[in-house]
Amino acid sequence: GTGDAGGDGAGPGQAAFEEPTQTLQMPFAKKLQTHRPQSWSALPSDLAGLVLRRLPSHADRVRFAAVCHHWCFSRQEHCLPPPLPWLAFPDGTLFGLPHGEGAKESFKLPSSANYCMSGGDWLVFSHNGTCFLMDPFSEVTLTLPNISSFCRVDEPAGIINDRHVMDEYMVGLVLHRDTAIFLRKVIRCSEFLVSAIVDIPPLRTVAYCQPGSTSWLVSGLGSIASFIDMMFYEGMLYIIDRSNNLLGINVGEDNDNGKLRVSRIERLLDGAPCGFKYFRGCLSYFDSYLVESHGALLLVRREIFYIRDNDMIGATKPAVGIEFEVSQSDFQSRSWVKVSSVGDDQALFISKGSSRFVDVSRYKLNGNCIYFLDDGSCDWFWKDAPSSCAVYDMRDGNCFFIPLPTVRSKDVKMLAAWLFPQS
């Protein structure tokens, strides 16, 4: 009867509801037990890739890879977006740029202390003539020749599309002097090639070496032009001089003896016309930087305006301001073409040691901006600044500082450098 259905036990309707539920739950629980990883090291590679892509900091990616061999392999297996650069200081302090909710990292790597410059993802060390490159995160080291050991590189006598030829006499005099080269910029181009912009007074030229070799190989180009920046891209070394002429150099190993030789030097682009503003009574200081962006070369030019003091010859007062101009390579017209934007999700990080183009959209940083460092050329701009990093907005030309802790030294002013770790 109806009374039986309302007893203390479960009614027919309740039993009919519970039994299928238990039937569904049991296989699902068994399935979880069957497929649940026995440890974190068993995390599937595709899931590891998703985790890695959510770690914008290179330090976090290194920590991920340090968990176990499987995670280390997963990091190497996946092609990850480039991480943000680090600010490296000569005392070994590294700062991460603020991202997300304003998070920022800092730590100290004693092994990276006392470097002389940054060369992208490597730090350059030079002490008592000895030189080497070091990856500060892995501490892998590449030995470079002594700065007092150099000779002439095997290269063509002329430059394609240029009226100049090598000045054999001038280069010969310099190479026979009892002196040492001064490194201005060093980049690791490949496993067998390191290139540098060097000073051997009165020349500023380019030099090459193979890691572990005993001598720098010096080019005769320095008697023609004074080089100010270079970069290596898709097998070609690109160099700009003070007139912003672009040279392309093919350098590689000789098939017969394994030594480095330059097979071709070509003038690719003519210098860019200056489009900066001029102010009466002002002096200007220019710097130029080469950056690769989506397969094109960008010429980034910075101008600093100083006010001349008429009462003191050669003296200057605080400057009027600072401006940047960006041009893109056009190899068909053999010219630089000015651009007004570098992309709303893109940013340029420039310095004398190393410059890069980075997609910053996933890091919640301002795009269409140029991030630059104190290089000692505009002390007025950095006076009382909270950090060594500033940002130039391409949209309106305004500058602002990124609030980072300041690293100070009792004896000298400590300048930062960009360090671009591998992903």
C-alpha cells in the first residue's frame, strides 16, 4: 500500500535514483585511479607545454626544468614565446621587469659579477687581457682570444656597391703596433663564430674569432667607417656606421683549413636622412641601434637635446628632451623607410650591448614603446631617477620610468644592461 512507500527505509523512487548514480560513479573513480599520474614527473608533455606558456619569467622556466629530467626535456621540446629581458648589473644583481599585477623578481648571481657588457643571452668578461662569454643561468663558458692577440682576417679587397676599398697600409700599421684591442660590442653569432666591434686606435673596426681560438681576426673596414652597432641574422652579419649606412658581411669557415674568412662585403642600404627636430641654441647627441623585427631590420635612432651655455665654451645646461625615430629596411629601394609605430603589442628593448624586439601583449606591458637604459650619455635625464630603465611611448613621445630598486656602488655609477635569456 501507500504506507509502505513512506516507511523509514528508502522508497522505490529514491532507490531508483541512487542505484544508477552509484553505477556511474564507480567506473569514473576507477578511471581516475587508472589514469591519475603516479607523480608530477609523469605530467604529459602537452600539459607541460601549457604550464610553461603561462610562465613568462625565464627564472620560473628554469625552476620548472629543474624539477626532474622529464620536465627539463619538456622545456626543451616546446617552442615557447621569448621571455622578458632582465636588467643585469655589474655586481651580479638581476631584476625582472614588472608584469601582470606588478610582480617583479630580483636575485643575485655571484658568478655574473664583474662582467663588462651584455651580448644578448651571454655576458662578456674581460680581465687582464683574458676574455670569455658566460651564460649566467647555466654558467656555460666560451673562451675568447686574449685582447692583445690579433691579426688580419682573410677578406675581399673591395665592398660591393661601394666606392671604397680596404686601406691595406693603414691596417698594416695598426696591426704591427704593440697594443690591445678594446671591445665595444660582442655577439655570439653561431657555435663557431663570435663577432665584435673593437677599437684599435685610431681605428674602430670589426673583429671575428672562433671560441677557443688564440687570436682575433681584424677587418680592414675600420679605416673606412666608424661602426656603431651590429647584429647577426639568418647567417649574415649586419653593421651600421655613423652615417647609418648598412653593410652586410658573409663570414664563415674556410673549407680547406677551417679558419674564418670573409667571402663578401656589400653595402646594402644608404644612410637614413635625419628627421629629428632642431632647436635654436641646442646641441644634439645621436645614437643608433639595429634590431630585427618579423624578418625586417629596424634602425632605431635616439637624439638628446642639450642647451648650449654661451658663457662657457663647450659647457651645457640641462637638456631640452629626448626623442626616438624608427626606420625599416627596404632593400629594393636600398633605403631606410621611417615608420610611426612598432606595433601595439610589440616593444623594442635597446642598449649599446644588445637590442631585441619582444611581443609584450602576454606580459601586460605597454606596447608600441621603446624600453631603454642609462648608458652614461645623458646623466641629466637619469638624475634622481628611481631606476636605470625608462620607456619612450611612440604614440605621444612621452617618457616615463619603470619603478625598480636601484643598485648603487660606493665608487662608481652602476649601469644596467639588457640580458635576453633563451626561452
